Amino acid sequence: MVFRSSLLAFSPLVFAESYAEGCARWQHLLGGLAVPVIGADYDYPNAENSPAALKTQTAFIGNETARNILVLISGTHGIEG
């Protein structure tokens, strides 16, 4: 497998300006896929000083009855706990 990418993929310009913008980008990108997508958001109970409603956004992309699946996990700190 050959990895090909433009330098834009390594630019800070690909990062959202805010948490809300990042969430909106996720929803937009999922909506544009040409395969079945089942998305679910899980709200996090806000800490008292949290400036925004936090959530975990998930998506099952492709055939939900697939025999094998690939699980990808991403985030600021990755999986914790």
C-alpha cells in the first residue's frame, strides 16, 4: 500500500478553530459518504466550568452486518480510563 497525501494534510489549517466547528465538520463529512453510516453522539455531563457541551461522536461506516470490522479511536488524548 502506498500512502499519498498533499502537504495540506500536515498543515494546522486542517484543524477546526473550535470544538463546535470540529463537531460540525464530523457531521458534514459523515453525511457526504457514499456508504451506509450509523452515527451516534454520547453527551458528557458538563463539568461546572466547561465552556461547551462535550460529547463523544461515533460512526459505524459500511455494512453493519460485516463479519470483520476495523475499530479506529482518535481524540486529543486517545482512550482514557
